Amino acid sequence: MFRKVKDDIYSVGVIDWHRKLFDELIPLPDGTSYNSYFIKGEEKNAIIDTVEPDFVQDFLDNLDDLGVEKIDYIISNHAEQDHSGSIPYLLEKYPEAEVLTSKKAKPMLLDLMELDADKIRVVEDGETVDLGGRTLEFIDTPWVHWPETMSTYLQEENILFPCDFFGSHLATSDLFVENHSEVYKAAKRYYAEIMMPFRMIIKKNLAKLEDYEIEMIAPSHGPIYDNPEMILEAYQEWVSDEVKPEVVVPYVSMHGSTDDLIKYFISQLIDEGIKVKPFNLADVDLGDLAISLVDASTVIFGSPTVLTGPHPSAVYAAYLANVLKPKTRYASIIGSYGWAGRMTDKLLELMPNLKVDLYDPVVAKGHGSEEDYQEIDRLVEEVKADLDNLE
């Protein structure tokens, strides 16, 4: 199946309706797509990115159905296999093609795809290739989300092909964005899970793109933005230093003690008019948790003590927050223990990347005492004071 984007520009990728996990790590509740774009010039033709190799036959069939007889350039914006994995098959079908990619991507493609080095040409930031009436410009946009990534800009049509940048894991029959709220959530999940650790570099990449007139953004996952302001404005908000007065509470409980403390904490926050987002780690979509960390000012972890340390689910949540590096400003821990342990110390050791002001944790022995609940009241007061003073 191929679909027309504009005259002589076609989407020739595939939709993966049934994939539920990416990299054996990232939940995909709405499937995904592997977008590839064919551009026909007056003299030469180009393919921008390819597809997951499991779908290579569908991909090649799309090109046959379109009647593609010649490809001069295969643009590899990103070396990860869901975009580069079908390059070897494409070169078998179109042996005259030349792979164009960034300096850092070339050795990755050689390692991952075992390509012939002579078939790969490195292109520099700002370099162009002429297809005849159409000009492709290459823009270095590193760390979205690997170090070698670049974007391709079609000058005459003002179309940006950014690969993973601005993408969304969303299987949909819509070629262009139709349901804005659905795509916004999918794109925010994608940013949260994949892009957020590189927020400061992405901010620089966004500034770089301000020099370009962009009328359309065609990512390599999800639908095409024919109204690019939507996603550009969203990214500007997500990468900014601004936070929202929200409290995220990832927690887990074993015998009810931590659960009682967390429920009381949540109810007190609500009474104070504070927005709170609890996540029971025993049954949580980690993507939803990641989304909540994009904007929230505060995260409070809840955990019982297992042997002498935190519950494994709390460990994973803390590790996730640490690697995602959200712009959260405040944090603390609420929990319980039976006889002894270093639950709070060990949990904090897992989060060196969180540059936060730390409230004194509240840790009860067994079921919380009156003094423990008074300590939660103290924590709520401190949270409220800081949220009232957010800039």
C-alpha cells in the first residue's frame, strides 16, 4: 500500500497494528508504524528511511505497486533497525542506489547492517543533493534519540522528514493527523519514553529548526503533521523548564501499611486543591507514568521495605525516573518497614539524575501512628507552599 503525500511524494511504509512492546521494554498500547517516503525528482529518486525488516516484503511490494523502477539515494536519518533494517534488501533490489547518512551513522550501519562501506556516503550538516527540481537538505539533529540522528528537509515543499523526532507510536489508517487529542497523547508518550532524557539537546535542535520554513512534518512513526505548529508548540512546552503544580505518586504496598499512608497523603492533597496522579506500581502502564513525569513539579515515591531495601517495583520506578531525567523540582518518599532497613537511602541512591529539592521522607514502622500521619500533614504543607510559589 502506498499513499500520496503530495505530487510525486509518497508514503511507502507499513502499519504495525499488533505490536505491543518495543525493544522488549516500551509498551505500545496503540501499535505503531514504520514510515518510509519515496520522492521522485525530474532526474533522480530518493527513499527516506526504510522499515522494520519483519515487514520488508510489504515494503518492497509497496514500491512495486507504485511502479518504482529506480532509486538513486537511500537516506538513512537514523541507524536503529526499525528504520535502517530494510536497507540491505533495498540495495539488493536497487543496486545502483547510494546510502546517504551522517558521519556518526555510517559506522553504526556497517556494524548493524553489515553493508558495503563503498555504498555509504557521509553527508554533512547543511549539505544538499539535487533530485532535479527538488532539493534535499540534511540537518544534524543529534540525540533524538541516538547520537547519529539527522533530519532531511525538502526545500521546495518545506517538508521536514525528522525520523524519530516528533514521532508517535500510533497505528492508524490516517495518513495525516486527524484526531489531534489522540495524536497529542501518543506523541507525548513517545517523547516521555524516548526523548525526555535528551531534553536539553532537543531544545537546541528545536532552535536550529526555527531557521526553516516548515509546512509539513513527516516523521517515521505515526501520522504526518500537515499542521506542524501543533507538534512544534508541544515540544517547546515539553522541553521548557516550566513545570505544572502536579504531584505524581508512584507507589506499591504489600500488606496495606504503605497503601494507607499513600491514600491519606492523596486525600490531603486533594483537600488542598492540588492535582495528584497516583500510579499503583503493582499494575501500571509505565508509559502513562512516564507521560506524567514530563510536566509534574513533584514526585513522591511510596514503598514498603523488602528485607532491608525498597520493593522491586519501586526500584524500577525510581530507576525509570532517573534515566528519563524529568524536569521535576521536588521529591520525597513515603513508606513503611517491619523491623529495620535502609529503604529510603537505597531508593534515593537510584536517582542521582533527579535535580530536586528533597522533602524529609515519611517512613512508618508497621501501620502508621498518629505521629506518622502528622508527618504526612507536614509533607502536604511543604508541597503546597512550594506549588503556590511556582514561577
